[in-house]
Amino acid sequence: MAGFPEARFLSSANQPAQFLSDAGAEVAFAGRSNSGKSSAINAITNRRQLARASRTPGRTQLVNFFQLEADRRVVDLPGYGFARVTEAMQAHWRQLLETYFRSRGSLRGLFLTVDSRRGLGPLDLQMLGWCAALGRPVHVLLTKADKLGRAEAAATLKAATVAAGPAVTVQLFSATTGDGVDAARARLRQFLQG
């Protein structure tokens, strides 16, 4: 399945007033810092440098909007849980995320990136709770799955599926090897059309 050849960066927001117009359909990508969120966006869209991936955790510090097709967007949210930023910056990100989730009628769903070697943590579960309260579907990408052996990957998938609950879909994913990219792309399209 092809990616999104027309995908392009639209704008960044550091304040809610800078969010794009709340029209069309968008899917947000969230996750802990260094969970492979930007790499997942690039792999799913089949655009190598669309979202900036970095070895330095906490690189995404703004709400970044990307157009995939006419009136269809993905939104790269700031990574959470990164300790090397000030408490004031963490509080700013938290408020920015809360406002984003409360205010976006165009939000069709959330992709949550979780490092498969670490599993769902308290902040990931909080993000799942926010989306459940809004009635938005969530798809969890267990990233960096190429770092796991087959048995470990199966056990990780099972544990995450139980922890996330029956309303959430979960899959193994590797931006490096491409495993799970087609399935994630299909899920993204489902969200955008829903």
C-alpha cells in the first residue's frame, strides 16, 4: 500500500491560538520522548524527512501539523516524560496537550507510540484515558519491535493488549525493518475516513 506522496509540513504551534483551523480530519501521534514517534510518522507516510527524527529525546517541542491529502492531517504532539526539560516546560506541554485534546473536533483518533522494550507506562495509560473520555479511538504502535526476539515480541504484544483494554487496537511496529508499516498505514486511513 502506497504512502502519502503529497504529505507536507503545514505549521507548528506553541500556543493553542496557533493551532490550525479545526476543519477536515486529523489523527494525532503521541508518545513518550524517544519512543520512535517521528520515525513512525515518516515510515507510515513513506516520507523520510517529514517529521524530524533525532537521537536526542524531547526533540518535538511544538504541536506540528502535516497535511497528508486535502483536509486530512497528522499532528505530531510533543513527547512526554522527558526529564531533561524544566518543570515549567513540562507544565506548558501538558497544558498544550490538554487544550489540544479538548478543543479539536477534527480529531478522529490517536496513534500512541510505545517503545516495545518498555511497555505501557503510567503516562501512556493517562493518554489512553484522555482519548477514552473523548470517545476517540486509539491505536498503539509497539515501536522498535525489531529489537525483540519472536517469543518476546509475542509476549509484549499480549501484555500491551491486555493493559490497553478492549477498546484499543495494538500492533508491533518497526520503522527500521518496515514490519507493521502497511497495517499502521491502513489503520491511519480508517481513522481519517471515520
